[in-house]
Amino acid sequence: MQEILGVPAPLLFGQLLIGLINGSFYALLSLGLAVIFGVLNVINFAHGALYMMGAFVAWLLLHHLGIGYWPSLLVAPLIVGVFGIVIERTMLSRLYDLDHLYGLLLTFGLALIIEGTFINFYGVSGQPYAPPEILTGGHNLGFMFLPTYRAWVIVASLIVCIGTWLLVERTRLGAYLRAAVENRELVRAFGINVPLMMTLTYGFAVALAAFAGVLAAPVYTVSPIMGQHLIIVVFAIVVIGGLGSILGSILTGLGIGIVEGLTKTFYPEASSTVVFVIMAIVLILRPNGLFGRPRE
Amino acid sequence: MSIKSVALASTALAALAAMVGAAQADISDNVVKIGVLNDRSGLYADLSGEGSVVAARMAVEDFGGKVGDADIEVVSADHQNKPDVGSSIAREWIDQDGVDVIVDVPTSSVALAVQQVTSEKDTAFLDSGAGSTALTNDQCAPTFVHWTYDTYAMSVGTGKAVVEQGGKSWFFLTADYAFGHQLEKDTSAVVKENGGEVLGSVNHPLSTSDFSSFLLQAQASGADVIGLANAGGDTTNAIKQANSFGIVQGGQKLAALLGFITDVDALGLDVAQGLTLTTGFYWDRTDETREFADRFAEKMNGQKPTMVQAGVYSAVTHYLKAVDEIDDDGGEAVVTQMKKMPINDFFAENGKIREDGRMVHDMYLVEVKSPDQSEGKWDYYNIVKTIPGDEAFQPLDKGSCKLVSN
């Protein structure tokens, strides 16, 4: 068997592919985080909790109303998105003119409250959620066994990521958004309703997190603490990619997934820390991140 | 200073000394304070957490709420699975709050840290939640009792059963901390003793959400059995994902070396059916266990007790009996008394605490039911075999506890 650095080649290919799958989750989440930071100037620490909510809403829909996976993929992000809009309107919007720290503290507190509430009712062990019939099973690729569901995760998240990127970079609405990032007052002077745009942006980014949550439900156990560790990693990814850079967050998300996968092969003990090592190195060499521009 | 004031001061000192002396021979502050220290919000919160606090309170209630004329109080705290947090809570409880006994403490690394504090401060420590056998070997202490299970019992139960069923070659997925390493070491020994071999292992960080990379490595090893030397959410995630990667369908068998009934509940019987587990307690075993489980479930939203929570009840009850017997709550004194008395309750029949602090009782090898066999929620296990206590736990002469004279 052919070997690369002492690891059999098929195993390595498998790890790369798995890294890519995990990377697609990271990309979906870091994309939302980057959009929120870019437009609202808020570091949304509730992102992990909202991702968990997406998975939980899907489970609740199935458990109580018999609504299956496919409708949930749309309905759960909508419900969580509306929840996000309420948060933005009632609380977050009051903090825009203050230091970043206030938004961070508020969303961090919200994350603790949301997680605590779910733990109180459902415990931490989690709830089972089976993938839909059509996505069960898998294919033998020769070098590894790829579960159909994991393949679907890559496809779905890439579609959503690219769609969002096109929306921001190639449409008129996206142009308004980008302009609002540069100069909020000026865009408002042109008669565009900036506060509404910010509310919808937050709702949309939160819905993205919930979408990732629904995608994750059949892979991981649906548990109130599923987003707890993720948020720190995803935040590091956004920092590496460059705060506010959308393309940066998508590419970095995929890249970090792959690096993590490789670490799990060569030095598994470090797999949960490698992302922070990379973050430290990037911050030393390029303080604005790989794809970021200096902000004034 | 006048003669009068010197006399007064010395009288006061003498009175103080008398009070301290009296307190030493007696129950301190006339209150027996029980501190339940465990994971309240992380991955072990369901198997210990609030349930263990409820179990401790039930034990106190059933005991009558008083030892002699001293009140019994239960306090609780979250150690967040961090040794530094756990040991500083233990220190504060003992130094400032007058806690007399610390119970539960899952997560071996935290238990080992708490062990240092309680043995130094002569406070009883009854561990139900942690698994590492180091607690009754190199790190053993005269103030300590290990109640419910340990990594040796798990590996003897599950490891031996799986090797006997034909699982000769093993690959381990190991949680990268004290407990996981100990469990892997103990199970490897059992596997080799019974004619099996260990092909390799991979260490994963605690609280990993994605196991696919590790599972692929295990798959590539070609081992008959993938031993999961981890616990809680790590075990359930690994099993769930192994299922989707076709590992079981490919002919490899999974052995969850430490599985709790809450894990089976999280997985659902579709995924968990057929797993072999070792447990110190199953609620649906006798009339007494069912009676306790029903009362427990009433207070816990219908959840049946895990072995850890049942163990907390049993340990606290036995502790209170010992305090009552000697009218003293000093750590070493009570534990010495506890060692003299046999344990007979719904949890253990003729259980006994050895010199090294190990509470020896029967363990049960169980198989998880299929969805057809189960009559509903929490009806999850068939008991395959009762493992007598003397076989289940590490023999005294093989241990390395300094308290054992041999």
C-alpha cells in the first residue's frame, strides 16, 4: 500500500474528505458570523446557541408535530431567524453605537441563557434524530466509505455559502449592504432604510446558523451543549479569515476543516488546539487575517 | 495588663479549648454537611448532575433528616470537569462552609485532585461518578471510598465478554485524560490475558463532536473490536457516527467500555441495540430497585437513575449510618467505621469496603434491548450475567495502595 509520511494513502484521502465535510459546517457558521460582524459590527457569541436551536427546533418539529427533515430544513431556520430578529430589535440594536465589548457580552449572556433553558428541559445527553430514508447508507469510494448524508452536507452547505456570497457581491441588495458597512450615515442619506437592513441581516445570518444546526442534527446527537465548543472554533476561523470578510470566512472554514482532519491523523491529541495555534500565527504575521483589509 | 484581665483571658482560652476539644470528639457544628460535587452543565451532567443531588436528598430524607440530634444538610456545586475548579470548591467547602463529606465527583482528573484536598483535611470522600482505579491504588487515602464502579470492573465485565464472543483483536478510541488512559490500560490487560491482541489506539480530546477521522483510523486497523475508552457524549457521538460509516455493517464490533443508561436513551434503541455494557446498577432488577427508581423518577421528570445516582444514595445512607454509630464526622474515623459495616440495600447485597477504599459489590453484564423487546422508555437492558464482586474488582494483592498490609 502506498504511504504518505507513514500514513497509508487511502486513509489520508479519507481524512481530507472528512476534513472538507467538517469544514462545510465551519464555513456555514463562520459565514454568518462574518456577515453579522461586517454589517452590524457585533461579535455574535450567541451563534453556537442559535445553531443548537436550529437542531433542536428540527427535533421538536419531528417529535411533536411529525414534521420531517426536508420541511424542517426550511422551517427551522425561519423560526430561529424570527427569534434572531426579535433579539436584534429588542436588545442588540440598542448597542450599535457602543464599544464591541457590549455586543459581545450581551450575546454571550444570551447564549448561556438559551443553553441553560434547553438543558433545564432536555438534559445534556441529547436526543436521537435519524437522517431521512433517502440519505441513509453510503458509497464505497475505494479509499473510504462515504455516508450519503455526509456527501449531502458538503453539497448543501456549498450551495448556501456560494448563494450567500453571490447575494452580497453580485446583487443590488448586496451593494447596499456593502455600502452600509463602509458608511452607514451616507447610505441612509440616500433614502435606504438601514436599520431594517441590519435587522434582516441579523435574521438571515441567524437562519444560516440554524440551517447548519438542522444539517448537523442527524450527524451529532441533538444536545443543548452541541454549539458550546463550536463557537470558539468558528470565531477563531473568522479571525483567521479576516473579520468581516465573507469569502475569507468560507475558504478559511473549509481550510481549517482539512487541517483539523490532518491533525487527527498525525497528532490527534492536538486536534482541538490546532486552530488556535494557526490563529496565533496568522495574527502575528497578518493582523487583519488572511483575507481581511485594515479597518479604520 | 492587670491580674484580673489575665485571669479572664486565660479562662476564655480554656473555655475555647474545651469547645474545640468537644467538637473534635463529636459531630462538628452539630451539623452533618454533605457536599455533592459534580458536573452540572457539561457532558456528564445527565449521568450525575442534579440527579445525584436528588439521590443524596432522598437518602437524607429516608434517614429521617437527623443523625442523633444533629441536622443533615446537602449542598451542591458544579466542578465543570476541571480539576482546578473542583479542588478549589472542595477546599472552600471544607475550610469555610464546614462540609463534612464530599460525594459523587465524576471525571477522574477532578476526583484525583479532590482526593488530595480531602485526605489532607481529614474529610470523607465518597466517589460514585469517577472511574479511575488510581483512586484506590497509588492515590488511595484512608478518608476515601470508591462506591459504584471503576475502570477495572468495566474492562473485566465488557472486555472479557467481548473477547469470549470472538472479538480477539482490538483498537481503542481513548478520551485523552486520566480516565480514558486508565480504562484503555485496564482493558488491554484483560484482552491480552484472555488471548486477544491490541492493534493500536488513538487519543481524542475530551468532548469531541466529530469522530469520523478517528473512526476511519479504527476501520483501517482492521481490528475485530473498536473499544470506546470514553464516556458520556463522547461515547454516544462515536457510536452514532460509527453506525453511519458502515463500521458495524463492515463486520467490526463496537465495545462501549463505559456506557450509562442515559447514553442509551440519547442514542435510541435503533442505534444502541445489541451493545454489551457493564453496570453497577439497573433500575428494573428487583422490587427494591424499582421502588427506588420510581420515587427518583417522580422528582426527575421521569428519568430513571443511572448507576452513579443510585450509588450516591447508597453511599450517603451508609455514611450516615456510620456517623450515627460513632457519633463523629471526622473523615478517617467515619470511613474506618464504614469499612466495618456490611452494605445491604437495593444497590448492593453484602457489599463491603476494603482497606484500599474499594466498595466491592456485584456488577451486571447487560445487553441493550432491540426496539421490539423494549416496552417503553427506560426499558433498555437484559441482564446477561451477574459478575460477583470478588471477580469484578481488582484483587487487593494486585493493587498498589499503601494502606494495604501484605
